[in-house]
Amino acid sequence: MNNYHKFFLSHIFWFILAMTLLIVVETILISLFTGYLPTKLSFLPWDKFHIILNYFWEEPIETLSFISTQKPLFKIEAILNTPTTTVWGLHFYGYTIFTHIVIAILASRIIVKYKFTTLALKFFPISGSILLILSSLFLYLSSCCTGGANWIIHSWLLSIVFNPYNATETTIEIYNNIHEWFIWFQFVMAASGLYLIMLKIRKT
């Protein structure tokens, strides 16, 4: 096996590892936050591949929009059996997965380049990656979200507002004043994350 093949396989290995670790860490954090472990994985492309494929040939643009922003490609959920109740669910839309892929590629390139030393961590734009991931995650919580998954920061604030032990008139008023701006907060967080990543890449 020549050096090119070793280099390529090394990239693939670290990419898969970084991608897996990102999702595992996110799942662990949500499990700790809610107190419930995940019990189900569901994949839209796997479950409804033939339907998506047929729809794609008829309406390609609408199909791409559907799978990128309107329907999660896969979900990680904690479901109770008696009665059947979804306690929480991480929803990975096309945008969410794309964000994870970008960060995993960046991590694999830096790790391979610097041979997984402390130098790799020094050059990895951790703060930007965290902001970018937070801007792309969507979370469903049974305690507050009745209409489906929301942006994770939105769901977190809703869990406070709907909790009778933590909610106050002040928190409710704050939520009512800012909830219409969440899409812009999300956009600013994503832009800030990208900026920090690009800034770090230029310095390397």
C-alpha cells in the first residue's frame, strides 16, 4: 500500500471517528440533561427510500428542500413503552448533518496533518465548532415541545418556561419578547462559528 492510500485511509478513519464522537457526545449530554437514555434510531432514507426516490424524479428541488430543512434524515430518541411516549429526540436534518460533516472533515485533516498531538488540539477551532453545532441541532422535549423539534436553544428555554418550579413571570416575559428572533439568533451563531473556524484555518 503506497503513501497516498495510507493517507486517504487515515483521513477516512479519523473522519468516521470524529463524526461518530460528535453524535455520541451530543446524545450523552441530552441523556444527562433529561435523565433518559436513547432507545431508538430511525433513518428516513432507509425507511422511505423508494418514496423519496420517486418524488425526487418528479420534483427534485422540492425533494432536496424537504430532506435538507423540513424532514430529519435520522432521529435519536428516548421512548417509553408504557404508555408509548417520546421523552426526547435529537433530529438531524440535512443542514445538521452537513454541519457535522464539515467539522468532522476539518478535524480529520488537522489530526492527520499534526499526527494527533497536542498541536492538533491547539489548531482545532473548538469554539467555532461548538457554535456551529449548536446552531444546527434540533431537539424535541415532551415536557415542552408539542409541535415537534425546535432549535436546541429554543427547546431549552421552553423547558424552563413550561417548568412550574423554574418558570417565573420574568422568564416568561423574556421568552415572549425574544422567541420571534430565534431564527436570527441561530443564523448569527452559525455565522460566528464559521467565522471563528475560517479565522483559525487562515492562521494555520
